Amino acid sequence: MLSVSNISVTLPNGKRLVDHVNFRVGRGEFVAILGSSGAGKSLTLRCIVGLTQPSEGEISITGEAGKIYHSTNVCAKELRRARRHIGLIFQGSNLVKRLTVLENVMLGRLGHISPWRSCLFGFKDSDAREAMVALDRVKMAPFAARLAGSLSGGEMQRVSIARAIHQRPLIYLADEPISSLDPKNAEAIMAILQPLSRETPVIGAFHQPGIVAKYCTRALGIHAGKVVYDGSPQMLPHQLESIYSGSDQQAYFPVLESNVPPSFFGPSAQPSLQQGVPV
Amino acid sequence: MATFPTPDPRLNPPFVEWKESLASKRKKQWTIFIILALLVTVTSWRCEVNVNSFITGIHKGIPLFGMFFPPEWSSCASMMQPMAVTIVLAIIATILGMSFSLPCALAASFNLAPTPLRILMRSFIALERGLPEIVQLLLLIAVFGLGIIPGLIALSLSSIGMLAKLLADVIEEIEPHMLEAVAGTGATGAQIIRYAVIPQVLPALFANGLFRFEFNVRAGVILGAVGGGGIGYVMSTAMGSLDYQRACMATLLTLVLVFTAERISDFLRARVLDGGVVR
């Protein structure tokens, strides 16, 4: 179970990008986060996986036997431990394009295997067989030996889902997994995510209320960093006015800025004032 | 403000703005051209470059040029050994350059290395690239004496400098999303480098390394002439003892050497970039 309690992301100039966001996600839920660009959807998801540190609040994930993993206010090692249990699915091109499809899937378990062994000797055959099973779940098994860079957008998205499946996480995070896809591929991706969510909760950021109403069990509407709607996705059409009203802020993306310290190896720095890359 | 026959008066101001930006660009281009033309005129006047000395030089040169022919074919066999020295020098320098440039490039890229290390490494690379190979060789000859070793060290160092700079730029162009996706699985820094960074830059390392090999063959000849051994040294001693036909033979062999190196490197580079050899 994921619990996000009272997190805020504040810029040094006092601007709140995420404003006291609270929610819990439990077994069997498929949660959709909706909101206009820059409302704070991606930033909330980034906070959960520890790629951005919130200025206040706490995020924790409860695993089997009540073990709790924190992704806020922890050292790099603890953060890596939490990340092992979070399956991350980004929008579009996040595969390592010069590796094969199967190798990309195997990257999902990097956090679970010994760093030195994996760096020196690569993966074991047993890892590869398990990865094949994950790849088969997204119907991409015939592509195992292809280079990831040679796939189409929809195929890449399936492979990144397979990578998350292979990771066997406690929760899936999907940041706009269908935004760059055509309607048919988008439905196909949702049809993969929905059965996944029955075993392991899925949280995703979406822009399509229609598709959300069809597949998700719950919708969160975010406007200007605040949760303005939390309820059934079927009621969404009546809420669109409050979720999407007025604002068209620029999305905030800390890592795209060259002066921001790298965040890949540990807890990232607080967001700085350098912003303004629209995404 | 000038007016233009645009179909809609609302379009007039942006159109005028575009026109003006174009005009200011033209003005800048002309200014640069005039400055360059002035520079050429003034410097050639100051350095007493004149057509007269060029013509008298040609008159003296043409009979001298005849003394190079026919080349001294009999010395061909004795030049094989110095030729091999030049080739081996280029190969070893390229391999050393390729192997050391990767760690240097990792340390020099802003998205992976901490700032102090990056500044240190970037300064080393800049210093290295700031000194021409010949200057490095002369310094090294002062330390190690005449022979192959100073030539080898000079070539290797400048190979590292060039390849590390090119690779660091390639590393900095890796999409941050891709690194985040791998970091999001709980991978350690070493794992991220091994599975996300290195596969992405390996083709660039090989392509640039092959290019550097060509360069090293040519540079090896020049360094040889200054005292680094090999075919360049044979040529410079032949010229020094006014044995022009022997020098001509050495020149022909150098041409063959450089062309062959270029062909081989072109062929291998095409294979590498195909994805056939290095993925």
C-alpha cells in the first residue's frame, strides 16, 4: 500500500508546485491522476519514486509482512531499497536504445541483484528466462532480440511495462503512458495495465477522461498542485471544469536543467529556481 | 513602420518583426565578412607576403622538384621496418586513447560526475587539447630522450584528450528520462553507467576511435620527423642529407600508408555504425 501524506514541493521563491497532496492507494486500485500540464501530476509521481524530494511531507510504501519503505528524507541506499519496489513506466522513449529488448526488460531487476556481479558478468540465464515471461505478458516475446531503438512508440511502451513487471514491484507508477500513442495503441496499453492493477496497484497520469472512465477504478484531479477531486472516474465529466480551469502553467522539470545537480544516484536536491522547460 | 501587403492587417506587425530580424542578421554577416577581409589584407601586408617572392620561389623550386625523381626504389625494403614502427605506434596510441578516454569522459560529463571532479577533468582535457602534439613531443623528448616512447606518449595523451571530449559530449546528450528510468529500478551508480551509459556511447567510442586512428597515422609521421622514430624520421634524415630520391620513396610509402589506414577505418566505421559489430 502506498501512502502519500501531506507532500508539498515549494520553489525557493515560495511558489508551490505541489500543495499538501494526500492520498492512499491500496490493493486492486487503478488510480488515474488528471490535470492540465504543469498542475503537478508528474512531480507528484517523481516524488513517490524519489527523483524529486518534496519540501515537506512523507511517502511510504508498505510491503509484505508490514515492511515499510520510505522514499522521502532517506539516504541514497534506503532510497534505492524503496525504488526496487516501485515499477516505473515513463511516457515514451525511456528504453536504453542500444540494448536489446530483452536486456532492457532485465534492467528492471538491477536493484535486486548484486551490483558487482551485474557490472562484471552481466545477467544470468535464469534472469533472462524470467524476463521472457514478462515480455510475453505484453505480447512482445518475438521481439526479444531486436534493438530497443528499432521499435515503434507503442512497442517501446509495452517493453517498458514488461520491465516494470519483471521488477515485481509493490506498486506501478505510470507517467502519461499513453500520451504519445494513437487511440488503438493507447487502448491496448490500458488493456495491459488493467489486469496488472488487480494484483498490484497502478497509479498513472492521464489526459484522457474517456479512457480513464473505461479502465480505472479511481480518479484524482489535480489543479495548481492541489487535489481537487478524488472519486469515481465515472463522475469525471462533471468535474472537468474544476480540474482544468484557467491555468496553463509551464511544467516544472528539474533534471532537464544543466545546473541542477544530478539526481540519479541518490536523493535529489531541492528544486531550484531554474525552470521553464515546457514539457 | 513599413507596411507590407499582407492579407490581414493583424499579420503586419509580426511580419515586419520577421523582416527586421532578417535584415539585422544580414548586417551581422556583412560585418563579419568585412572584418575577415581586412584581417587578411593587413596581416599579409605586415608579414610581407607578396606575389613576387612567390614567383621567384617557384622558379627555384621547379628544377629542385625534378631532383626527387625517380624515387629510389631500392630503399623500399629497408623502409619497411620504420613503416611498421609508425603503424604500431598509431595502433597502440589509439587503443590506449580509447581505453582511457571512457573513464575520463564519464568524469567530465555534467549529468554523471560531481561538479569538482568534472571541472578537474574538463580542465585536464582542455590543457591536453591546448598543447599541440609537437609541443608535447618536444617536452617529452626532453624527459625520455629521442625514440619511440615520447612519440607514443604524446600520441596517446592527445588521443585521450580528443576522444574524452567527444565522448563526454555524447554522454551529456543521453536523455535524462532514460537514466531516470534505470535509476528508478533501484540501480546503483555503477549499474546505471554499465547498463544505460556505456551501451549508448560505445558506438561513438568506436567510430571516433577509428577516426582518431587515421589521424594518429598521419600525426605519427609528423612526430617521427621531429624525432619520434618511424617513417617520418627516415624522411627527415633523407631530406637533411639532400638525398631527395630517397625522401621521395619515403613520401610515396607514407601516402600508401595513410590511404590504407583511411580505407580500413572507413570500412570498419561503416560496419560499427550499421550495428553489426558493436551494438
